[in-house]
Amino acid sequence: MTRHRAPRPVGAGGRPVERAVTIGLALAVVAGLGWIVGMIYTLVQWPL
């Protein structure tokens, strides 16, 4: 009689992709914040 085994979790093969996605999202957040700060700076310095 065989025993049921749970599937093995993804090993080192899945980690680099997850790390790349996390780094990409972090860079996107930093770029977005930089864009927002740049827009605020532009509006503050705009000659009226």
C-alpha cells in the first residue's frame, strides 16, 4: 500500500524569479515616488 505524499515545494528554482519581481516592484515604487516629488516641485516652482 502506498502512502500519499504532499508535493515538494519549489526549491531554488523559484527564488530568483521572486527576488527579481520584488526588486522590480521596489524600483517601480521608488520611481513613482520620485515622479510625484518632481511634480510637486514643479508646481511649487511654477511662476504665477
